[in-house]
Amino acid sequence: MPELIISISGMRGIIGENLHPEIAARYGAAFGTFLKAGGKNGPVCIGRDSRPSGPMLASALASGIMSVGLDVVDLGIVTTPTVGILVRHLDCAGGVVVTASHNPIEYNGIKLLLDNGIAPPKPLAEQIRSMYLEGKSGPVSSIDCGTCTPAEDPDTIHIDKVLSIVDVESISACNFKVVLDSVNGAGGRPGVRLLQSLGCQIVQVNTEPSGLFAHTPEPTAENLRDLCTQVTQARAHIGFAQDPDADRLAIVDETGRYIGEEYTLGLAARLVYMERKGTAAANLSTSRMIDDIASQSGGKVIRTPVGEANVAQAMIENHCVIGGEGNGGVIDLRIGPVRDSLVAMAMVLQLMARTGKPVGVLADEIGGYDMHKSKFSADPQQARRIIDKAKMVFSKAKIDESDGCRFDLPDGWIHLRTSNTEPVMRSIIETRRPEITQRYRDAVDQIRNEIG
């Protein structure tokens, strides 16, 4: 049986195998106890993506939180960024998102948010994990148990915030035709509403939040071939693909070409740097495109370990004007410190409206890199040995060990790290030319084969 993963990104497992309602209730009780120990006695809002197992886990979490005397606000099926926004809007002690993000339907997970709308940093995440594993909770008597109440229309609060940072009139005047694939997750309903508010013609694909994913939910090229075809057939200006909890966005251009996730942050950053000056933040696995865009406007990029909380914290501390991750996650602190596909959609459409250029042209203007991403099974000991061996092979590289190991070389970079959400090791390689990327891929494969 696979091991239940508990990390800085929360808890993730397989329903019926290692993730059960009693586990969720205990995790909720530990989180509620942690919040109260820190003097936070307000309500906790709970949202979930559309997976069929979501109501079961959300109910169990709510029971655990209420058992220690905190009230719960039930947001229902909403995007992850919506939960982050509502935490602050409702002055909550914290928030919980029941989601396994891009993982297949058999998975589900629990993501925790503090009162600032950000996932706990590593020391606090470790503290919550320890409280859960040690069974530490503070159950209260019958009369002191918390209550659960539903929230009214959380989508509107989220959408209104997004609309406030773009020129709705100029986007609407373009009458963009957009194909939206929400993979039957939480993003379809608010995504359609946002695009309607921006005057777009919408071709809806998999926008019903059934949780029965029409294709493998991670928004990668191989999983979005149908979207590419839909864009071409509809003669649309652009195609957008959300993941199940709608914090990530991938893009298909007007020719039906999969641009991908890395360009999402790059395009958003280009818009921001046309209007504002300042610093950006991105994780170690994100393309150098963001560095190029920032430097052209006199800005710089702060690099962080992988994980939304790490990027968001760096953005807050350095007053960043834009930030995010190369998995299609864009963070704008004017909306909230959470990756947000709705923000990304609005920004890309604003960039197209402002420049008068198709998204494919805009992507080509900021492109110029070749990237390869892969993942493979490796236990902690194997991962450590792979990194140690890579240090020997790439001994002339500039090394950053804040998250796994990133090797910066004159003609590109390699990042090797264990995943926070899956029992795998990830390899990300980016260079200027495919043949250089292939050379580094071969070198990493040889290291893996030697380690066994």
C-alpha cells in the first residue's frame, strides 16, 4: 500500500487505501488545536474540488475542527484560490481545501491555509504534522462544539477581485473567442462567469463539476490534444485548460498549438512589467523566461524552493509585483497570495487586448528555451544518492540546495528534487536548444541507471 504523504503541501493519499474519514477528522482536530494554541479562535472555511470523495473528506474534516470548538464555514465546490480569498474576506482563523490538484481521481488530499490565506511555512507545517501523528487535540464538551454554516456565493467575491485588476471594457471590445477546458473540476463555473464578464464568446469543454475527469487531469501537452483540436475547429483566439482545483492554467494558442504551463507566468509577467516596476518571485523549477522579462524592465527575480507557500512568502517579504510557478500558477498579491487560474486568464486576455497580438505571437516573443520535465520512482535513499552523484557529474555548475539540487550551467540548468505531493523524484531541465537538453537528459538517465 502506498504511504500517505504529509508534507508542506498538506496531506495526499488514495481514497480507500490510505486516506480515510477518520484520518481526515483527526487531521482537522489537530489543525483546529494548532490554530487555537496560536490564539486563533475564528471560524475555519472549508472548500473542495469536485472529486466524488470530496464531501466525505470535507465532512470528516469539519467534524474534527468542530470537535475542538471552532466553527466551520462550508464553501462547497470552489477553486483553491477562492478558499484563500475567503479566508481573509471572512476573517477566518484558517482554511482547508480538499483537493488532490492534478492527481488522478483515486487520489484526494487536504491542503491547509493560515489566516493570511497562505499554506503554513515548513516549520509550522511540521508542527501540525507532529500534532496529527501524536494525536494531540483539544476536544471540547458538547455545549462548546463548533457549528457549520454554508457560505453565500463565494465565486462572486473572487471574480469581482479579479475584474478589478484588468480593463474589462478593453477586453470586452475584442470579443475574444475562448475554449475553456476545466476537466470537470472546480474551475468551470467561476471560469465561465469570469469570461462572460470579460465579454468573451465561450466554448465550454468539461466545465460541469462532476469530478469524473474527462481526461488525465494534469494540464500537460499529452492530456490536452482534444483542447488543441477544439481551438482549431472553433477558430478560437485561445484555449485555456485548468487543473481540478483551478490554481493552474495551461494555454493553447490560436493555431491549436499547446504553448504550455511555463508560458502562463511569462505572459502574465510581461503584462505586469508593462504597467509596473519591481521584483518578481518564482521557484527553482520555473523557466528563465521570467528572469528575461523582469530584467528587460530593470527588475529581478527571487528564487525559492518549490511550493506555493514559499513563493508567496517571498513575494510578501519583498513586495513583489508578480510571482508564481512554472506549473501554470500565477500569484498576484492584489488578489491573494495563492496561485490562481482566473487571474492568469484575465491577465493573458488583457495582454492580448493591450498589444493587439495573438497569444501565439506573444509567446514566441518571450520564448527561446527548451524544457523537459520528467518524474520517476525513487525512495529517499535513492534520491540522495542520485543528487550526490549529480554533484560529481556537474561539478562545475553553480549549485542551489535549498530544494533538492539545482545545477546552473552556462547553457542551461537542471533541477532534481523529490515531490511534495507524490512518491516520486522530479527532473526539470531547461536549455537554449533541444540537443543540449537531450545531452543533459542522457546524463541524468545514466546517473539513475548507475544508482539503480
